[in-house]
Amino acid sequence: MHTRLHISFSQVLSVLLHPCLIPTYGMIFYMCMMHLRHPQLPSVYIALSIAGTFVLTGLIPILLIVLLWRRKVINSPELTEAQQRTTPYLYTAICFGFWSYFVLGTMRMPQVWFFIAIGATVALLAVTLINRWWKISAHLTAMGGLLGGICSLGLYYAVLPLWSIIGVLLLSLLVMYARLLLDAHTPLQVIAGYLLGILCTFTPNLILYHA
């Protein structure tokens, strides 16, 4: 029998590693990496990149979900019912589309970031479609996307961010445990979500690298 502490831990972890927050964590990782490589990188650029990512992929989608909940379009802001995820996910995908333009058109980041952002958008659209028939895990899709994004950056800069990869893998296992403990998904749903996230964010950059 699962203790209340385990359930509370799983709930907190599901919030801290919510899919809408993962792009911001990824951007923070990238900016830390760039600051180490280029200490002269303006702090304003770093702050704007992180803030813009948070607003477009985190704040606006979360506020839209809360608004839909307040208007009783959805029963819960946790989107526990698969059939009620379509509208919030589509709105979020639109926000991710604007984020894709933001990283390339506004912040002039390397093309690798554009493919990461587009890949995340495609993954979200795929989750939206799949959820009409099967409740694939958005949490694990986001974690897989984070891993794929870090591997893409490592490929682009010809480095092996080994400890970052290990850290994301360990966090992913914790998120898998949390989602299963909360009975939000089946093992197959979390594994499928994870593989989908990796596929959508890493494959385009892998193709680009070998083109």
C-alpha cells in the first residue's frame, strides 16, 4: 500500500515537472551552458530568452487551462480526463508555435533550437491526436523532449553532456513512478510518451547534423 507521503511526493513532482515548465528548464540549461562557453553573453539576452520561453510555453498555457476550468469547459486543471485535453493541448501547441518563432526569429538562436521547438510542438500535436483514443502521458512526452533537446545540443556543439543526460534520465524515472503511483497512466502510456518526446526533438537535429 502506498503511503500518503509517496502520493504527496508524486503530486508535487508532477507539478514541478509539469509539461508546460519543461521548455523553461531546457532554456535555463542552455543559457547556463552558453554562459560557460561565452562569459561575455549579455545578461539581458539570457534573461529575455528564459522569460520569453516561460511566458510562451508556461505562463500563457497554464492561464488558458485555468480559464477553461473556471468556465467549466474542463473538469480539472490537471486534465485528468483524456477527452477534455484536446482544446487545452491545441491552445498550448499554438503557444509553442509562437515560441518556435521566438527562439529563431527574435532571439536568433542556432537552428538546432528551432528544430527542438518545432519538435516539441509536433510532439504536443501528436499527443493531442493520440489522446482522442488513448491517454498517452504528456508528462513523459515532455521529459523525453527534454532529453532529446539536450542530446541535440550536445550533437550540435560536439560535446557529451553526460551528467545532464544522467540527471534527466533519473528525473524521468521519478516522473514515471509518480504518474504510475497516481494511477494517471499505464506503464505502456508513459513509455510511449517518453519515446515520442525523444523522437520528435532529437530526430530532426540528427537528420540535420548528418545532412
